[in-house]
Amino acid sequence: MVCRWVSTPSSLAEAREQVVETQKAIRSGIDPLAERRRDEQKTINTVQNLFDDWYQDLEKRLKHPNIPKRVFKRDIASTIGSLTLDSVTPMDVRAIVRRVTSSGRPTIANDALVYLKQLFNHGIKLGLLTYNPASAFNVNDAGGVGKSRDRSLSPDELSEAFTVFRENRTSFTRDNSIACALLIVLGVRKTELTQAKWSEFDLSDAKWDLPGERSKSGVGIMIPLPPKL
């Protein structure tokens, strides 16, 4: 069996024409690759476009890039995601962090401010912006300085919480209630639990080997599983 590669005259002619145009551009001192990058930058017009471009870098360097993605989607995109980059003002930034803070999530408000600063700095790096509308704000304008907590819920408080869960099962489903119970019993972070794989569990030995690449500390943890699990 003989395989033959056939090129239509039109496609070959187009390819030759592109080569000629590229050679002309180079002789004129134009870098075709640089021009292509400029064309790509023209597609980054809105805050959402800028985040999509920035997120490609986050996926490569962050251990949990889904965290800034979740904050952007929930607390930022709905307000300024569709705005053009040059139309975002410090007032928009302040409105976002104030709204998150007033919802009782001061830590997320601080995170949102950090992500906004980094996002618009990315725009400056690409030459799409000349200033960062979030640069003048600090944690005092958002959720305030974080304070460590040393209080834990008492058995009575836990019992009351799960009673409320059961009474509101139409809105707080059984899956949510079980997830809260697992978080309390296992003492792990939410993402460590929700991203767990069955291969990490050894039910015969009653243990969960949480790998270092998924733990916040970067160190693997052996978590004993109580009998009732």
C-alpha cells in the first residue's frame, strides 16, 4: 500500500504567500512574533479577560490556584468582570472589599484585595494599564488585620449546631451536614477533605495518608480514622 500526500494548489499558494509576507515584514524591521503577541493582547479588554490570562500563570506556580479563582468568580466577577480595564476605579475596588467584609468574611475580603492588586499589576506588566486601582488600599480598608483564634466549640455547641442543621435540612442538605461532621472529626481543612482520593485511605488499617502536595503545610499527614467512619 502506497500513501501519498497531496496538497491542493490553493493551500500551497497561500503558504507561499504567507512566507513572502513574513520575509517582507522581517526586512522592514517588523518582528512577526511580536506583532502576533500584540494581536493577542488586543483580545484582553475586560477584567474577566485579564483574569483568564493571569490565571494561566497561577495554575503553574500556585499549589491551590482554585482558591483565587473561587474568590474572583464569587466576589469580583459579578461586579467588575464585564468592565473594560480602563473603566475600573478605586471606588469599584472599595465597593467589592466592603461588600465582602459586611457579609461577615473579613479574611476573604483581605484575600480579594490581594488578588485585585495582583490582577491589575498583571495588567500593568502587559502594558494594558498604566495604574493599579487597588494599589492604595490595605487590610484596614478590607477585613482588618487577621487574628488567630484559640477558641473551639464545646460539645453542647456542636450538638446545638447539628440540631439546627437537621431542622433546616431542606436548605442545609444531609451532604452538607455529613461534610461538617467529617471536618470536625478529622480535623482537616475543607479543600483537603473535598479533594481527597479513595487511594489515600486505608480502611483496613483505619488511616488516611494525606499527601504533602495537598496539605497546606506541604508535609504529609497520617490521620487516624475513628471506628464510626
